[in-house]
Amino acid sequence: MTMPVLGKQGQRIRGRRPALAALGLVIAVLGWSLAAMPASAQPKQAGAGSGADAAPANVDLVGRKQLLIVGSTTLEGVTDAVIRRLAEAYVLPQPTKRFAGTRVGIKAFCAGIGLEYPDIVAATDYMDRGEFENCIGNKVLDIIEVEIGYSAVVVVTKKGDRVFNLTPRMAYTGLAEEIPINGEFQVNQRKSWNEIDKDAPDLPIHVILPAKGSGTRSFFDDAFMQGGCRHVKEIDAIFAAAERVPRCITPRDDGPVSEVDEGQVVDALMKAPSGTLAVVGWLVYLENRDKLDPLPINGIMPSHENISNDSYDMSTTLRYYFKRAHMEGKLGGKGVVEGIPEFMAEIVSDAASSEGGYLEKLGLVALGSQDRRKQQSIVRRLKRFQP
């Protein structure tokens, strides 16, 4: 297995499986969720409505009763599946969804407490310390993080185009605005992948990236760009991280790099010249695998098995963040909105997150049983998140 890359603050991008948690928490979670269920979210009576579609994005938030969910477009399908599941069992107002990226979602989530602020963030990357401190500064104090499964970041090309091995060093050398040449940082003028690696094809460097604000882009910047500039002596000689990181992750603006909204990456790739690469999440690749081919990274192809056993380096953990202050008063919140406890209990249920569960059928790699018990314990105890 290749060595794992490190992410922000030196953390491993995905992390190892945690120690054994207490058994039997599935039963406890279900019992807790029923006990905590508000009257308007009780099991349906005959004839009750069950619409699962989200309310319009421009819905008036004054006096809202529905959940407001923000975050990654990658997790929109997963979120819809959870909402449909809840709608089968509970009378729950149709949630409002605003998916504009993980970083954008976390910023909105952390902006404050009240009806105008989100209740839940769907995230493909973790909340970093700066974002957490922004939450604290705005009195968003009791945050609950719940992991739901593993995924990955995948580099793809149009089906039938040339596939070749890509490494983080190649990504950095081909895409960074400036690279060291003979000890000096110079404007990057590399035109072909073959100029960087003689085993790569003589294809023009052209990569479509999701715009900043998405978790996929944050992961790419951490794992590919910073991972690729690690141990470059000219980079290592820069003492301050505030100066070093931009040297690694600032992309070229002379043509080889295109940046589009995360939800538009596949469409942009389909319209791009032959040989163009694009960066997408694993779930997006699975949804479009009839027209996309993945590239191996460090010689390892992305697959369910390789993500599960950690051999594919670019794997990550998908998660949700919840605002406890928006829960019903008896759970320690202010009764801002209904449905948060039910959503939390659903995503950690065996039906959703176990091997063969409906989230895995959507493409997530299921948590191991020990990890799943840990997440069920977090939900049962409403354990506070600490970065």
C-alpha cells in the first residue's frame, strides 16, 4: 500500500478505524429517537402526505417549520434518499435544500442561531479549526458531527480517451501557477503531461476543477496539490505556512486549468477537448460512469474495495453537521425546527449505513461495524464535536 497523504493540520485524509464501541446501540438509537420524537414528526396516520421533494430555494424562512439543509452537491442524492426514507414513516415538512459546496455550507451554518440559519450541513470534507472558531464566535456552540461512510476524489476523463497513471507530484507540477526551476520559482509553462513524466502520454495539460468552496476542491488542494509539493526543497524552505500553502495550491490562469461550479464539472468535461481531465467525487463518477473513465492515482484505481481497504490514497469520509441549538427544547435546543433527531437517527441506522444498506447502494462505502456503533453512540448521546 502506498503511504497515505496528509491533509490540513497534518491529519490523515481519512483516518483509521476507531476502537470497539459498546454493542447494542442500534436498539438504543431507535428507542431514543422514538422517545425524542416531536408530535408533528410522529409516525404517519393513514392518508398523511409523504412528499419528499425539497421546498423551493427561495422559500420564506420567516417562521419556517421545515429543515434547512446546505452543503455539498455531491451529497444531494444521499440527502434526498434520507428524506424519502423519513417521509415514508413520519409527517415531516419538506426540507429546503441549498447545495452550493461544503465550505459555503459550513460558513452559512456557522453564521448564527435562528430561523434564517441552516440546521444541517452535508459535507465531503471536515470542518476545520478556523471554521469551528467562526461557529463559536457566532454562538453556534453545540455542533454534532456524524460520519456516514467513505468516498473518494477521482480524476476522470471522457470514456475512450487516454487513461494514464497520475501522481500528486504530477498534479502539482502541471497545475501550480509557479513551480521551482533551478532553485527559483518561475511561471509554469509546462504544456504536456509527457514533459512532467516520460511515461505519461503526450497530451496537453488541461484539467477541470470544481470551484473553491466545495469539499471536493478542498480535498484536491490538500491531497493532490499540497501532497504533490511536499518535500520539494524550495517549498520546504518557506517557513510560514501562510506563504507556503499558496505556492502549492494556486492554480495556473494561462489555460491548462478551468474552474467551474462543482455541479457543472461533468457537463464541462463533456464539452472539453479530447484528453481533458476533471476532478469529481466518487458518487458523481458512479452516477456518470457510462461516460467517464477514472485514472489510477499512484498506480491504484479507485474502486469500492480499494476505498474500503485504504489502498486508494484519495479516500475521504462523508459526514453531516447538526446544530443542537435548533432541536426541540427537551433535547437542549430552542425548538427552532423539527426533524433533526429523526434525520440523525436515520443516517446511522443499520438500514442506511450498514453494508448493503441503502446508502451503500447509492455508492457510499459503508462504515465498519465498530465505526457505525461509534456514530450511533454519538447520536444517542448528542456528543459535542471538537476539531
